[in-house]
Amino acid sequence: MTLGPPYARIAKEYDALLEEFIVGDHGRAELLDGERRVTVRQRLQAAARWRNLALHFRPGRRALIFRVNEVVPRTQNTILLSAAESLNQTNWHATAQSAPKQRRPRRKRQPAAGRYDAMLPRWMREGSQPERRGGSKRRMQ
């Protein structure tokens, strides 16, 4: 009995786990001590791709909960579009360093009194409060 490389044995184990799932099923994978969530998730995704399935995981910290969906087939147009997009992309880091950003010209600052003139009531702009009837400063009821 030949065991083969460890990664092949692990891939077969994960493939066997997904063997009984069909589109629309939900699954739950409990993590053992020492297992990393990211690693288990990647291995499940690889096994699902091997079976032409797509797994959509729910966020969480404990068990991996997923739903099995169909893989959306890539048509020739989507393949060509993604290839054209990758050709049009440039090295962002290099372009960001080579061309400095054009800044907007600074606006002239107005003094605080000038900025708030439109919002203030007239009596505050003019600098004095209106006189009340009878010369009293008490609040009217």
C-alpha cells in the first residue's frame, strides 16, 4: 500500500468529505486542535472546485459553516474581458510614485466674522439687540 505524498492524501480526505454534498446543501466543518481556519477553508474550496462546486462560507470564529452552490461557468467573453483588464492594469505602486498628485488650488480664507454673516440673525450682524417694549430685558410671556 503506497501512501504517496502527504498533500495528496489530505486532498483525497477533503474530497471524500464533500462527496455526499449536492448543490443547495449546507455543511459544517469543526476545527480540530492545531488546525487553522484559513487552511481548512482553502482545502474545502479546492475539493469543491475539483467537483465543480462552489462553497460560500458564513463568517464566524468557530466552525466553518458553508453552503454548496453551482460553479458559474466562465464563457469565452468573460475570459477575454478579464485578460484585457489585466493587460490594461499598470503597476499602481510605480505610477503613484512617479507622477505627483495635482492639488486643488487653496481657497482664500475669510475671517470668521465674514464666514458666518449669512447664518447670523441681523441683530447679531449689526452688533446690538433690538429694544423691547417698555425697556425691560425680562423675557416676555
